[in-house]
Amino acid sequence: MRQAGRYMAEYRELRARVSFLDLCKRPELATEVTVTAAERLGVDAAILFADILLILEPMGFGLEFTKGEGPVIHNPIRTTADVDGIRPFEDPAPLAFVYQAVRSIRSALRSDLPLIGFAGAPFTLACYAIEGGSSRHYEKAKAFMYHDPGAWDALMRRFVDATATYLNAQAAAGAQALQIFDSWVGSLSPTDYRRFVQPHMARLFAQLDPTVPTIHFGTDTGSLLELQCEAGGTVIGLDWRVDLRSARQRLGEGRAVQGNLDPVVLLSNQAEIESQAQRILDEAGGRPGHIFNLGHGILPTTPVENVLSLVDFVHNASLRRTH
Ligand code: CP3
């Protein structure tokens, strides 16, 4: 995740000239960033360069990425009437630059390197749309949800329909797997997840192209894994707070997992990185259905050589050698 992030010199050079949103909106640049990162790192799949928040613009939200503050939504949702005012995303055309990037990345990448498309999950999108940006406790979003469950339901339905349209358009353009980021859903209790999120996630998965595998990812979801699994996903993404072996037992045979090295481990040293990576491979137990990955996005201060040596280590130590 965040393969093409701020920790790579190639990316920083490009970003010095072009804003983040412009990078996302120019398919030739999004292609360069995606392909450079995947090839330089030697990973087994590439993830599209884009952002989960792009879909907010055509739905009527003013989106900006500011230095220091991160994403800002200028007209966050405050009332039921605001929910009614959201523009539906029935025609995927306003994000045509994303599908164009998918097509151009697909033709530039080595043919045996799969391309992952992605979108934000409705709950995580709602957090940004209501909070107006990043948040620690999601208190505005959760208070809105508790206070007006009807408006919450309407909001989630709109995000589900929009996200399904968007992801299916990425698949049609050539994305070979679809990852859904429910980054902030771990802030909910299991009871609230079941009530306010799970039916919407189930409806989202049911609307996706059934021929494309999906990765259902969240963080801090140790208490939600079974519920997320019931909602859908060919693969469940795990963060580092869960033990991979016991997570797999809980999810059962037939469900693949992705994860789950703590990205902060990449700020340590080779011995520590290798021992933690080996522990994860041991927990995976050589059984098929484990995709080695970080448990969350890579940090901007990560030394790139540590990532390169992790990729080598995992290739050499795991059963399936692809290089
Ligand atoms: O590997 C990749 O680069 C894939 C593309 C990708 C980005 N964002 C690019 C990006 C993906 C998959 C995302 C997902 C994303 N975006 C999530 C879910 C993943 C997760 O971490 O749980 C979230 C919550 C966002 C929203 C977002 N976008 C945030 C909070 C930020 C950081 C803003 C900041 O300044 O701290 C971004 C910006 C962003 N998205 C960057 C990249 C490479 C950095 C942009 C830059 O400054 O150049």
C-alpha cells in the first residue's frame, strides 16, 4: 500500500512539479508513478496511483490536499438536507482519467504483474465527508450516525451505489483485483458495525463484477473480522494488531488473507525486519491463500532500501517464488 508514496525519490521529484490531485488526474503521470514503484520494488502486484477521496468531487464535495493538514473537504455534510444534495454517481464518466490510467498502466506493466484497482468503503468515505478531513475519534461522523440513522442509511446507500459503479468501471478498464479500503471502520463496536455498516458492505460486494477478486481491508478490525468476512471479499486484509494464524482460523478455510507486517518495522534494521517477516510467513504456515503485505500504508520516512530487502527476503523465504 502507498507503494508510490512520499518515501521514494522518484515520486518526490515528480511531486515537486505537480500537485497530488493533478498527478491523479493526469493518466500519463499516474502511469509513470505506478509502474516505477512496482518495478523498482520488485513486488508481485501493482496498485493504481489514485486516492480513495477522488470520488467525492463528482458527488459535489470540494476536495483539496493541503500541505501538513492532509485532505480537506470544504463543504462537509452537516444535515439530512446535505445528504439529499449529494450528486449520484450513476455515470462513471467524471472519473474517466482513472480508467484511462488503468488502461495505460495495464499496457505498460509486465504482463505477469497484476494491477489492483481500489476505492474507499462507504463508512470511511462518510467519515471524511462528515468530518471534513482526517480525524482522531470520528466524533462528528459517529454522532451523525447515532443521531439520525435514517440520514446515515441514505448516505451509505449513495456511497455504495457510487463505489460499485466506480469499481466496476476500473475492472472494465483492466483492473484485475479490487481492494476496498475501510480504513477507519475499526472505530466501531461489533454491534454498531453490524447495524450501521455490514448490510451496506454486503450490498456493495453483491454489486461488483463477480469475475474480479476483491480484497476487503480495514485497520484495527480485530473484533470485526468475522463480520467483515460475512459482508464479503475474496481476501480479508489484516493489520498488524492481529495474529495472522488465529485470524485465519477465525475466518475459516477458503478465505484468503493479506498482511500484516507493521509498517513501522521498516524503520528498524535488517535483522528485525527479517525476523518479523519470517514470523508472519511462519504464521501463514505455507498454506496457500496468504498474500504477504504491510498491515497498513507505508510511512513517508521509510528507507527505500529496507523495502527492497524485505521484498527479496519474502521472495526467497516463501514457497511461491515469482522472481
Ligand atoms: O500505493 C499507492 O500510492 C496507491 C495509491 C493510494 C494513495 N492513497 C495515494 C496517496 C491509495 C491506495 C490510497 C488510499 C487512501 N487514501 C486511504 C486508504 C488507505 C489507508 O491508508 O488506510 C486513505 C485514508 C486516503 C486518504 C488520504 N490520501 C490521506 C489521509 C492522505 C495523506 C495526506 C497527508 O498529507 O498526510 C492522502 C494523500 C496520498 N494518497 C498520498 C499518496 C501517494 C500522498 C500525497 C503526497 O503528499 O504526495
